[in-house]
Amino acid sequence: MSMRKALTIAGSDSGGGAGIQADLKTFQELRVFGMSAITAVTAQNTLGVHGVYPLSAEAVAAQIRAIGEDMGTDAVKTGMLFDCDIIEAAAEQIRRFGWRNVVVDPVMIAKGGASLLREEAIDALRRALLPLAEVVTPNLPEAEALTGVDVRTTEGRKRAARELAAMGARHVVVKGGHGEEPDAVVDLLYDGERFVELTGRRAATSQTHGTGCTFAAAIAAELAKGSDAEGAVRTAKAFIQAAVEEELGIGGGHGPTNHWAYMDRERRRTEGGVLR
């Protein structure tokens, strides 16, 4: 089988837990060759975001073109796009090369509360990017911001998913990490016709920086390898479950997830070991 590739279009996280760094680590762990187009450089660590320095839309487009004109890709994952011009530039290049398997992580707010997407860019994301999405992966605040729907109940989350599908996304995953269920995280997958609830244990940890980036990157990696959307989401769910349960303990705030935990578990399972 030929080498499968995935391109991430996102911001750089100097702390290594989220953004481009998390995406490339995830691609590598899932045996997909990772490539990147950086939209912004951030100064951040586990305690918060201390600065955001966006690139120009032209610089972002040039990076994507360089990949498209030579290497190509089997999947695309978008993360922090910052403003309207960068969103439009990314969407234009995705359309130009006819790329499918596009996973949109609508990154809006960092763990520490810093805004990572300008308010006026939300409409551009709806209009230009969601129609290209094979999968969109909002958390609860993002789903509410994109649709205006109250997502505190399961019915509200289903309504938000339908709204996002109506905007053009072929599959919607409304993530439940911000939900109030004390022992479980319930993600809701919608394919335009049916809903599937994916339930995982809620980990008692603050080591959750980059969970959204990592989850979306894992979906993109699995799509690149030929998985269907539901299969890709299920693998990504298992990947992030392992990543938050097997803590690294880095930093004094919201620490990064453990990107190699999933493959470690798979190796132990293959070798007959016992999982924690």
C-alpha cells in the first residue's frame, strides 16, 4: 500500500500540546505522513496563550499550494484559522485541488479562555469551509456559537448537528467534553440521516490541552487510510480516551495529552498485556 498523507492547516503551539504539533504527532502515531500549513504562531504553555501572531493569507495559501502542486494529500484537517482572509484562502486552495476527506475543527477558544477566532470569521467558516467538510467536530460552545442553538440537552445537540449538516458538512460530531455528565463523555455523530452516541469514560484530569486538535487529527488520519467516517470517529475516540487517561504530567496548568498512549495500548493488547 502506498504511503498515506494528511495535511494540517492550523496554528503553531509553542508548548507542543495542541495545534500543528499535536496534529503531526497524531498523524505519526497513526502511521500517516504529516504535512502542515501554519496559519499563526502562538506563544503558549499549559498556563495559557500569551500571544498570537497570524501569518498573512498569502503565506498560508502559498504553503498549501506547495503541498498541492507536488505531494498531494489524502486528507486535510483544519484547526485555528484566525480570520476571514485565512479561512477564504484555505477554502480556495482545498477547492482548487479537489481535496476530499476534509476534517474541520472549528477552533474558537483556547483552554485558558483566549479567543483564537475573530468574531467576524465565524460567518466565513460557515459559508466557505463547512460545505467542504467530510466531518466537522465542534465542542458544545462551538456548536452553540455556529448555530445559535442551546446545546445543554441531547435534543438541543441533535438540533445543532442538523443545522451544521444543513450548512454543508456531511458528518457532524458534537463533542460532549463540556457536558455535565459526571462519569461519561458522550459524543454525538450525525451523518445526515441517523445519530450515533459514542460514550467514553470521563477522566478526572487537567491534562486535556489539545484534545480537540488531536481528536480531529486522528479522524483525518483514519480517513486518509481509507476508513469510513464512523470508523474514523470511533478510532479517534479510542485514541483520545487513551491520551487523556495515561497522563504525562507536564506543566502547571492544562497539560498536554499523551499522543503515544493509544499505540502503546494496542501493542500491549497484541502482546497480551493488561491495560490499566
